[in-house]
Amino acid sequence: MEKPFIFDQLFEKQDFSSVPLAKGEYENCIFRGCRFSHAFLDNQNFMECTFEECDLTNANIKHTIFKETFFKGCKLMGLHFEDCNDFLMSVRFEGCNLTLASFNGLSLKETPFIDCTLTQVDFTGADFSRSIFPGCTMENTLFHSTNLEGADLSTAVGFDIDPSINSLKKCKFNKDGLIGLLKKYDIVVT
């Protein structure tokens, strides 16, 4: 059975954790103030959609397509983005809480994370080259074999990145953030 095609629709203040979102291909739709916490969003297609002030905490997003999808002011806690269909995947985040989210092994070059909470996020093996992280908090975020070449972390805070196991060529840091590159050496900078 073919999925229905839903386009140019506004979904406002709906609770999709109790009544699931119909399986379909959503294009240019806006989800505003909706609840998807612990919901099954697996095998959905979202193209050029916007999620505003939505709660997607621990939602199942296996095989879901996010193409040119914008998340603004959303709770995206515990999401495993590596479970998505990564073909043509492109997302951007503004003012979102991504605590405990995972992007393990994904290639999401030039992705903007603007004023986001990235606490305990897993970026292991991911390619975020030329991505930007203005105003982001990155406490206990995991960077291992992560490509951050040309990325901008100049206003990000709280990160701990080991330059010996990550690609950082031309990555931008503020001088106050340099301590996050030296933590493994257990040195005191005054």
C-alpha cells in the first residue's frame, strides 16, 4: 500500500504520542506545538517540513527521511538520528534541546546548530565539516573520529575535543574555548 502524500498542511498542538501520525510523505508541512514523545515516527518522510516547539523526546525515527527539515525550539532528547534514512538527509536546528541524541557515523556537512543544548550528544564517526555551532552548550558531548574540518565552534561552550582523534583542520575556536582542546592533558590554564 502506497503512503499518502500530504503537503502544505499545518498541524498545531496535536498529541501524536497517543494517536499516531498517519504514515505518509509530508512535504512543506508545519508541526507547531505538537507532542511526539515516545511516538512511532518510523518509516515517515518529511521533506521541507518545519517542527516548531515540538516534543520528540525518545521518538522512534528508524528509516525516517528528514530532507531539508527545520527544528526550532524543539525537545529532541534521546533521538538516534543514525537510525534515519540518511539518503539526502539535511536538517537544521535552532534553540533545540538535543540532550542524549546520537548522530553516530552520519555525514551531515554544513549543518547549523544554533543556540542548542548538545549535552551528552554522540558525534562519534560523524562528518560535521563546515557545520556551525553558535551559542551551543556541549557538556559531556562525545567526539571520537569526528570530522569537524572548517566547522565553527567559536561561541560554543563546554566541549572536550581531543585533537589527536578528531579532524579539526581550519575549525574555528574562541581563545576561551581552547581549554576544551587540552582537557586530556590535565593542565591548569590561568
